[in-house]
Amino acid sequence: MTDIVDLRSDTLTRPTPAMRQAMAEAVVGDDVWNEDPTVIELERRTAEMLGKEAALYVPSGTMSNQVALRSHTEPGEEIITDADAHVYFYEAGAPAALAGVSCRLAPAQRGIFSADQVRQLLRPRDVHFTPTKLIWIEQTHNRGGGSIWPLETIAELSQLAQQQGLRLHMDGARLWNASAATGISEQRYAQHCDSVSVCFSKGLGAPVGSAVVGSREFIQRARRFRKQYGGGMRQAGIIAAGALYALQHHRQRLAEDHAHARLLAEGLAALPGVEVDLEGVQTNIVVFGLKAMPAAQLVDRAKQQGVLVLCRSPDTIRAVTSLEVGRQGIQRALDVFRTILSNK
Ligand SMILES: Cc1ncc(COP(=O)(O)O)c(C=O)c1O
């Protein structure tokens, strides 16, 4: 059997030998006591890179989001986000279950909405209404197909938030991809936001971990909620070393993943019965529509030939490029899709 070409997600990336070496050699301490030098260094670098006062290392992107959400709000308040946002769609109801907040959904295109759209959702202060506390955006937008929030749109939202006394949070699980694609630094995107969560375990390839960044006071509060949510880790330097390695060595290679996504999208666009919005392929995620057969059928048949992709809906499929798949893998995936679609 030839190697599997795994295009299901960039969360499947495995640590490289050099990353494992860095993890094996990590200097560690008790992180709940704030005594793990490797975690402290990772938090320092992450905060510095994003231009914020402080950062907190947490076990997952979901926890970084939930800790940030809880730190910004009190139960009974609401946030404004979009219906496809990870925090709303994929976090198991945590905003309601853990923070006790509701989500008000802005109409969005591929996950992106404007300050005007948010303005229309705002209500006067009145005992009948749920107090709005936070605007929440996702960069890049996962279900939006890796779409990139333009810097000006974020700046406009930030202005609106300031005028209205709201906060702005960015779920930047794939902020690195946005920066690699546009050349706009992570710090410039983050400067408009009160807090940002970032993941080391997606395209950057670390095995575990995310961080939330913001003001010193905000991170102090977040540290308490991380403990409350069970995310206080002990000798976490071992995994933080993987994240540090990823930050230092894997950001530069994300452009490769984007080139592979483009190669895949262009190849798919040439196949019979496949629909791809080529302009919509902006980073490492390719969503394509199928007219020729149900998506689940293509996913199954491709799997039998060692190519793994995900069904996103009955007639759309998602493929994500990462350091697990090289150019040859992309060519093989295209060959497999071509064979299946020509012999359906
Ligand atoms: C945009 C976004 N935010 C947050 C997360 C959550 O990360 P985790 O799976 O580490 O909890 C993901 C996961 O894919 C994501 O795509």
C-alpha cells in the first residue's frame, strides 16, 4: 500500500524528529505555579509576536476560546459572531454551558461580516435585552473555507466596538495562515483586538496547545478560568517546547501549504462535475462542490485508494493541506479523484 494522503485536517500534523528532540530536551517546572521556564518562554514570545502584554498557554483551541470568552463576560450576557464560527458551531455548546452566554448571529459571507451588520444587531440598554459584551471573529475562517478577514474590516469593527463599549476577540487558530498569505503581520491583525487565541497544533504542526493573549489584567483573569476549566497543567514545558519549535521553524513554510491548496483547487476545477470557487481558496483549505455523485461516496472511494478528505455537506467536500502532504501527495489525490469521477 502506498502512503496515505491525509487531507482531512491540519490538526492531524505529527511532530517532526527535530520537534520531538526539542521536546525531549525541554527544561520543565510546575506551570500551575508559574514555574515552567519553557511555558514562560512560549508565552513571552507569543505575547511579543502579537504585540500584547501577556499570553497564557492552554491545552486546546477550544479552551483558549472558552477561557477568553469567560474572561470577557458574565453569565446572562451575549456575544456577536456568525453561525459558522467555531465557537458557535464546533465547541459543544460551551458558550452556554460554561460561560452562560448566548450568541447573537450576524449574517456573514464565508464567515466575514461588517461593522454595519453588527450595528444593526445592537439594541439600546433596556431591561428587556441581553447585554452585548463582545464581538467575535475567526481568522482565518474554518467553515468559511480558510477565508481571510481583511484588515480594514477588522479595524472598522474595532472602532465600532470602542464606540459601543464592547470588546473584540479574534479566534486566530489559523492567524498564521492569514499572515503567510497576505504578508500582514500577526501583530497588525491583533492590534485591533482586545484578545486573540492562536493554535500551535494546526498548520504549525505542534502536537498540543494553544494560547490566548491580551492585557496583563485580562490574562490574570484568564489564568483563573483556565484552572477552573481543568486546564492547569504541570510539567507542560514538554509540549510547550513543541509549540516553541513550531513557532520558530514552521511559520515560514505555511506558504507551501497554500501553494499546494491552490494546485489542488486548480486540478479539481478541471475535473468533470466538480465546482470550486478558485478565488475563495485563500489559504490551506479547499472546499469543493460535487454534481457527479454524493460527497460521501467520493470520500469513501477515495479512502479505499488511500486519499482522505472530509464530507462537509451532502454535496461538498473539504480538503486541508499541511506539512503532512507534499506536492506528490497532491498529485496523487488529483489522480485518484480523476479516476473515480471518470469511472462513476
Ligand atoms: C477556528 C478554530 N478555532 C478553534 C479550534 C479548536 O481547536 P481545538 O481542536 O484545539 O480545540 C479549531 C479547531 O479546528 C478551529 O478551526
